[in-house]
Amino acid sequence: MNALIFDCDGVLADTELDGHLVAFNETFEHFGLPFRWSQDEYARLLAVGGGKERFIAYVKENPGLEETLPEPLDEFVLKIHKEKSQRYVERVENGLLPGRPGIARIISEALDAGWKVAVASTSALKSVEAVLTAVIGPEQRERLSGVFAGDMVPAKKPAPDIYLMAMDEIGADKDTTVIVEDSNTGAKAAAAANTRYIVTLSTFTVNEEFPQATTVLSNLGVPGEPASIREGEDVLTDGIVTVESLEKVLSLPIPSE
């Protein structure tokens, strides 16, 4: 059976700019921390998979910053992440993060065509579930084969663990799976899982390179508002990604470096 697996952040919605970054900075202010992340700073930190890991990396790379924390880093990061996740979910539930073009449509079409559909993200499960419900609605959410997120695997992207777990849990095979990613970090995970993947560029990833992607697109497209192709195969059907497009992706060889 064919399977379609989505990353969450930047794929289902442009969550990094309008969601996670805002929630992180609100959390830093809440705890009285002496720093805020700029858009450029956050773009660089996105190379680190996972919110807790991102915060730890930032503290470690700035000498003296760890001494300003009210508690040891390994304990305080849990409080930071919990507060940030709650603020992020509130933004999603308040309708501040609309779905990206074509996401709800292709999920519905793939499910109707008998594809298994899942989400595999390094974000916290609660955050991913909130985005899913907001973007596709509770009824479609119940039709998904699984949602895999947060700390379900020992190694986060760019390690392939989350995608390997997702495929194993939903009974999918790498030869009949298409992954949708938006970042170089996520793309490396998909490539390491030896799967075919397509890229829908998001705010922070427009300048990244994806040498193993089947195709790199502006988005998945909606009727009357076609997607554009930056590079790779033209798999679009009348300017949008359809089930027919996904079947074409599966007919092509898995790219290799």
C-alpha cells in the first residue's frame, strides 16, 4: 500500500516564523532571560532538530549564558520547552497559523485514494496534534495512520529514525512511500531513510539545497494558484500536486548523491 508521510513544521503550516519563534521569545521574556532570537538567528538554529536541543545548543555556544539561568540547563530546558509548547499551541488554536497551500486538499485526496497518510516530526506531540487539527480538521485527523513526534526516537532529524519508525508502525515500505519535507535537515532524514521525497519550500528554507529531492516546489498548489518548480522533476498535474503526481514520484528512481 502506498504511503504519504508529512513533516509538520514548515510543511503543514509555516509554523517556524509565526509559531515557534514567537513562542520561544515569549517564553524567554516570561522567564526573564536576557536574550531574544532574531529571525536570522533562528534560521541558523533550525539546523538543530528539536526545540529542547535547539535551546541547549544556543546556550552552549554562548559562553557565560548558562550561568544566567535560574536552574541547571538540563532541568531548566524542560520548563522552557513546556512553556514554549503551551504558548505555541495557543497560537495554533487561536487560528494564527493557517495551513499551507494544498495541504488539506492532498491529504484528503490521498486518503480517498487508499493511501496511508501519517505525520513524522521532531516537534512535541501536542504541538503537532494542534497543527493537524487546525489545518485538516478533526474528522480527517482521525483517518490518519499515525502521528510520530517529539521524543519517540533516540535521535532526531537529520537522523532517519522518526521516518523509519513511522514506516514500520504504519506498515509502509520505503519503495512505496513519499515523504514531504521543507528543510535540509528533514530532507537529510528522508534521504537517510532511503525514500523518495519532495520539498515544499518554507520561509526559512528558500535558499537551502536539496540534491536528492525528486522535486523542489514553492508549495503543493491549489486550483487556480499553481505551484512553481525550483528544480527537479515536473510531477505537477495542472500546476498542483495530486495523487497522480505522487504516483509519478513513486515511478521514478530514488535519487542518490
